[in-house]
Amino acid sequence: MIYIVLVEPETPGNIGAVARVMSNFGFRKLVLINPKCSHESDEAWARAKHGRSILDKCIVEDFGFLSKLDTRIATSAKVGGKNNVFRAPVEPREVSKAIKKHNRGKIGIIFGRESSGLTNEEIESCDFIVTIPSEKNNKTLNISHSAAIMLYELFYEMKKEQSSQLSHFEHATGLDKEWLARLFDEVCGKLEFETGENKEALRIVFKRVIGKAFLTKKEFSAMMGLLRKINRKLS
């Protein structure tokens, strides 16, 4: 199940426009996190057009909702340099291909505030970040335009014939990935690093790699087993 999540949206027209493009591409689950405007306003209703049923049924939640997602995909126009692991991005096409193969559990595509986007802390809490390539002197797109590009890419990939060979694989949940990250942190705590920053960077890189991998349950179990063996050796 794919959720389109807007964090603290500030403009009702944008909420309505996102609902409209969701309808265009066949997505139905819209979640508003601590909205700063009303999705029930005339402006939102007018912009939604054929997406008004999505607007009517959208979910209004606080930040606790994000913890219920198995995979959290942050969107941002602000990407980091090669040493900024917080903002190491992938492109929408890569994400859509991965989701097509591993569309299991609750997947959230998370869009930030119109004025300031997502914070570093919010991005860090996600599995990975996706960015839309654009002109370097004008990188920021309107939130509804960003949503349209992301949803088009997903629609394009997911309308293709699904491989029946993949349907029997059970995939790791968000809680599974949290356990894996905690065990990795425990292993790192027993290793020596030159600085605390090196350890933190490795922790973030591991989390990002796991997030992008869309692990199966079998892969998750194998990695947990390996880390447990390493952990015991270091004890």
C-alpha cells in the first residue's frame, strides 16, 4: 500500500492539486501530517477536480503516523555533496522500479513543507531520499508538480505486467529494519573508530543501504544472523 504523505502543508490549493494528480495516476491514500491549512476549504476543493473523493477521505495525523510505515521515502530538492550521507539521493525512476519489484507493506512517499521542505531530522528518520533532477539554478518544484512526476514514474512502472515469480517473497517490515539497525549499532559500539563522526556516518550509510534494498524476510534473517555472530565474537 502506497501512501502520499504531506508534512505540514501550508496551502490548501496544493493539497487539492496533489489529490488531483493522485487521481490521475490511480493512487488513493493521502495523509496530511499536522496541516497548517484546511483541506476542506473551497480552494482545495476547486483544485482537486476529479480527486475530490481522495480529498474527502484523506487522513489527518500527527508525526506518529510515520512510525507505522514499513518504508519511508523522503523527497527533497536539496541534495548533499558526496560526503553528506543525510542527503545522498536516488532518482524517481530508480524508486519506482524498486517499488514495482517489492511493493509490500506500507510505503510512504513523504513531501515536505512548501516553504522549507523536510528537516534533516525528518530526512534521517526515513529510509532514503529521492530527488527530481532539474535545472541547477532553479531546483525547487511546486509540491503538486513533484508529486505528479513521482506518481507518473510509479504508474508507468507498476502498470507493467507484474512478475508472478516475485509474488511469494515476504518482505521485511519497518520494525524488522529497526531491529537490524539497532543490532548494527550494538556491533559498532564495540568497534574502535577514530572519531564519533565516523561511527555516526557509518550508521547512517547502513540505514540508507538497508532502506534502498527492500529486503526480503529471508535476507533480513540472514543479515541478523551474521550481525549476531559478529556481536558474539566481539563480546
